[in-house]
Amino acid sequence: MTDEKASSAEISFVLVPTQSVGTSSDMKMKPFSIILILFCTLLAQATGWAGDPAPHLLVRDYVSQKILLDLPVRYGDSFTIRYIHSVDISPVFEVFRIEKGTGLVLEETYFRMFGAGMGHWQGHGILTHDGTWTRIQDINDKVGRFILRVGSKGVDHTILFGEQAINLSDIAAGRRVEIFVSGQGD
């Protein structure tokens, strides 16, 4: 979300003081007014109207700077980038967490075959194998943001988030894209 969009979506609450004439109905309205103010404040915080704007996972063309993908997310959410390894033609999954103040954190990667370039970097995560998948877990590499050269059809770089699967190879094959979280120094 751009700063222009964020500022146009801001909503302000204005409290207008009223004069009290000291009637009993005014006395009954004061607790109601306080409860209403508290409710509005909590609602504003819960929906992102107050404080930090809600984060978005963004994919931006590195050359043109055009936003290609804008997904609303929450801090603590995870998403996966799946692609097909070009040598052994099998899927590779890289799992990222969205962290406030950091941006993207690589949590784990997993794949079926130890193909070319699929080694384990000693001291970065825990290597396990369950008979089907080789996993490197607990990587916790705070990458913040990164540039990805999107592969062609067949490589199918795809972002998996919730029930969504967005194939980057359909929209940016052969191009460099920057993947990052809004509000993290962008």
C-alpha cells in the first residue's frame, strides 16, 4: 500500500465537548459517553485505524518499481515460495515469517532431493529427513527483503498464502522482483 493510499484511508475521531447543565439525564449519559469513547478507541486499534498501518506483503518489479502483488497480511503470518528445481524437476518450498520491525524471516526450506545447490549451510537451521522430505528447519534468517529472479513457466515460482496460490512466473517470468513487507523501511 503506498503512502498516498494509506493517508486516504485514515479515519479520525473528533470528540466535541458539550456543556453540562447538571440534569439527571446528563449524569446518565456520562457513563455511556465514556463507554462509547473506549469502544471507538479499541475498534480503531483493532482495525488498524490507530497506530501502525496494517502490513502488506508486496512484490515489486525491480526495474520499473511497479507493484505486481499486494497482499494484506498480519505480523506473525507465514507464506511459502514454491518452485520447481531445474535440475531434478522436483518442488522446493521456502517458508517465510512476517515480523514487525524486521520484515521477512526465512524459517525453513524443504525439498525431496538434494539436487544441485540444495546443500545445508552448517550452523543455519536443523537438517532432518523423514523418508520423503529433506527439511532445514529453525533457520530464522532475518532477510528483511530480497530480490528474486522469477523463473520461466515450468519453474513456476509461486507464493502460497492461506488458500491463495499466486504464480509469479505468470506475471513476471525472467524479471527481477523485490519481495518485502510494507512499512519496513520501504
